[in-house]
Amino acid sequence: MGRVIVITSGKGGVGKTTSVANLGTGLAMLGRRVVMVDADIGLRNLDVVLGLENRIVYDLVDVAEGNCRMRQALIKDKRYDHLFLLPAAQTKDKSAVTPEQMRQICRELAEEFDYVLVDSPAGIEQGFRNAIAGAQEAIIVTTPEVAAVRDADRIIGLLDSFGLRQPKLVLNRIRPDMVRKGDMMDIEDVVEILAIPILGVIPDDEAIIISTNRGEPAVLDQSCRAGLAYRNIVRRLEGEEVPLMNLQEAQGLLALVKRLVGMGGR
Amino acid sequence: MPRERVSIKGTRQGLRILLDPEGEFEEVLQELEERLNSGNGFFTGASVDIYTGGRELRPEHWAALAELVGKRFGLRIGVIDQRRQPPEELPYGPVRNQGGEEAALADRVEPTLLVKRTLRSGQSVRFKGNVVIVGDVNPGAEVVATGDVIVIGVLRGMVHAGAAGNRAAVVTAFRLAPTQLRIADVITRAPDNASLPSVPEVARIKDGCVVIEEYVS
């Protein structure tokens, strides 16, 4: 049986979908059989981020209602033939599936895949409850902002009440320069409040915006720092011990290079 | 027939009084008096939670309510709750004491609830008695107790001690940095740019104001 992991956050716009796309692709790069499930019914995005939008015929709701077989709804990735997407329906809403149906779908997928990654919608209502229904593990995505951390805290409490203990944290979009100046919450500040193990830290990176718009996950780009951070998370998911990226040092190195070539201001 | 302004229900935790949020509070209070009167002393000594259904009580209303229910009819008030909906069920029932001596002791010693976990945003503990939390109280979480509140951890959320009007209640925390701190009817909030204290502290009412001091045993 594969691992069913829900990626959730409470707050919207912190990078859940981007994280699912990158972790799914990253795991596929290591040869794992992966399926990504978009549980954000009515606001589907994961297909766009993966560049698979134009291939959708059937979706999650069709599978739940028995309009098609699972195989027919799964969309194979452009790059890896063992990476699949189960897209959300765009014309329905969250009440179109029940937690029990989601449990059944996740169970079925876990028999065939090593990883089932469920992209949760923002919020704590039925969409969230559906998304977590079939999961055995949870990854919380947050950004170093007070509101995002507050929502993450709420989600951790809710997950606990649904029996999903010890979720892991991905801290997204951190900016070392702002942290250094004391203008942004530090990794320690966030971990101190949330008190859950940290799975990874993703630096804020313009390349992510470019890659999501293109439909090519950043994790494929060897020169992208956010991509490297996602590859590290993938290795940690696989049980490897990988130290957290040293954001400060990397920044220093970049600044050093810039100075050497005469670009640096400071 | 005019609609009922007061409903009295028995629950596992004792009595539950729901007041109509509409209309003049004096009239609601009057009906409450009649209802309690018709009980012929049946309610005396019972513990009771009062829910105002979202009506904001003014201090004089609060006092009148406590006077009527607590003093005249001799009920023990647990919580006066001004939220729109009463909670489905209190997350924790009060500790029940049995037997003569124990009961006599229980009159002097308030029950205490031990919570051995961190309260996260959206979680709340309400208890008739003292509450001890071994863990943090995060922003967005709340603790409401009729007695003292002790937090063996960082208190960043909302805390209300002496919620039934006990002005002698105190709040003690390993690190006291609440969003809002209430004792009885006194409400305070942290200064806008407060930093995390470095020592355990106690909050109590002195001369009608909440005063925070370093904790000394």
C-alpha cells in the first residue's frame, strides 16, 4: 500500500498546489509511482500548474459518481509515465463528493501507487474535510506571515481532532534578506509556535512564478533554488537525512559572486 | 401567546439557562425571576450556566443577573456566556464530588482541570473551577475558567479567569503574552509592541486594574 499524504494550509495562496506539483514530480524523478489528486473542486489549479489542463476528460467527481473508471480519469504526466493526475471538477462544488467517497478513492489509488498526494483547498469546510478523509499523513504549507501561521495552527488542531497526528511543516517563500533585517519571521519563530517537525524550507524564488505559469514544475530545473529545496524535501520524504538548506550562506555566496563580478551594491 | 424569553434546561453539567437576545433585558430578567420562582426553591444550590444568545451584557445587567440568580435564588453560576450559540457540550464536564465530607471540602476547594496539551487556534477550554494547562495557549485559542488559570508554557491566546465574577482570580503563566486577558469583568490587552517576557508572571486585579508582576513563589 502506498502513502496517502494530504497537503493543506488553511490559508489560501501559500503554495499548496505548487508544492503538490513539485513534490509529485520530484518523487517521480526518483522513480516512484505517484498520483496527485486535486481535491479543490470548483477551483482546480493543479492541472494548470502541471501543464495538463487540455487533457482532462473525466475528473474526481466522475470517479466518485461512477461515471467512469479510475483509469479513464487519470491523466499521465508529459514527462514521466509513472506520474498521474486525478483532476478536480471545475463546474461542480465541494459538496459534489463526500468524505467516504474520497476515502474510497484514496484507498483504491494507494493500492496502485507508491504515493497519493492530495491537494487540499483552502479553508476548513467540507472541501478540507474531503481532502483529509483518505489521508494517513499530512504536510502543512505555510509562509512566514502571522496570518498564515495562525491558520496553520488552526489546521494542525483540526487534523489532530481527525486523528492525523504529527503533520510535517513546509515553510514556503522565506526571504533570508528580510529575516536578517528582522522584518520577517524566522524559521525558529514559526516552529516555536507550531511545534511540529519541519520537512523543508523553500526560499522565495521568482523562478517558481515562471515555472508555474509555464506548467513546468521548478523541481525539474537544476539551477533553481526553490527546485533544490523541493528535491531536498522529496529525499526527506523518502527517509533520507538531508540538512536544511543554509539560506544565509547561499545568499552570502551569491553576494560574493556578485561582488567578484562587480555587480554587488554592498 | 408571547414567545418564551427564558428557557431552563437540565444538562449533564447542571442547569443551562438560555436568555432571549431580543427585547428589553429587564423584561427577560423579570421572566427569569418568575420561572425561578415557580421552581419553589427546587433550583437552589444547583450549578448553572447562563447563555445570553449573543446579547452583550452591560455591567449593570451582569450585576443584576448575578444578584438574581446567585444571591436571591442561591444558584451557583458557572459561566455567563455571551456568544450567539451555546456550545454543543462543554469540552470538559466539571469534576463531580460525592459524599458529605468531600462535598464540604469541595465547597472550599474549587475543582481543577488539568489539560496536558497545547491549545491551538480555534480550540477552547471552558471550565467551572481552575484550569492548569501543561503546554502553550496559541493565538486564537481561549481559556475560560471561573477560578484561576495557570499555563505551564507560553500563553499567547485569550484567557478569562474568574469568569463568573471572581475578582480574586489570577492568571499565571510561564510566559505571559496573551492577546487579551480578562479577570472577572476587567478586560485588558497587551500593549501593541509587547515582546515576550523572559520570566514567569502573574496577572491579578489591583484597585480595579489588571496588574502583571513577576511570579515569586
